[in-house]
Amino acid sequence: MGKRFNYKTQGTCSQFIEVEIDDDGILRDVVFIGGCNGNLQGISSLVRGMKADDIIKKLDGIRCGYKSTSCPDQLCRAIESCMKQ
């Protein structure tokens, strides 16, 4: 069955991230709303089907320029929020 979560991003050009994680902890779907469309489609395609924990290990803490976060980092926050619900 899994979990679906809509996350309001902070500090990025994207505004929301929709994630779906199955009962085995696999990211089944991710959609970024707003932001750099081509880059975010690429990130979405690469992480789809990966274990949520592995995504967090790879993307947590990535920064965008002078910002303290990035869309990949915010994806980690979205995944963590989804897994807590």
C-alpha cells in the first residue's frame, strides 16, 4: 500500500515535492512542483525505484550555490517526513 506525502519545500525554487514510498521503503514516485524542470525530472528519474535510506545517504546536505539547502536536500526532508507518517 505505501505512503504518499506532499511536502512544502523551504529555501528552494521548487515549491512542493510529492513522494510515494512503498511498504518496503522504496521510492515509487516523486514529482517536484516548480524549480528547474529539466534537472528535477532527471533527479526524479534517477531516484525512482531506489531505497529511501540510500537516497538520503547520497543527497542529504547538498547545497545550491549560497543557499543552505537544495532541491535534492529538500527531497531528503520530504522522504523523512513521509516515512514518519
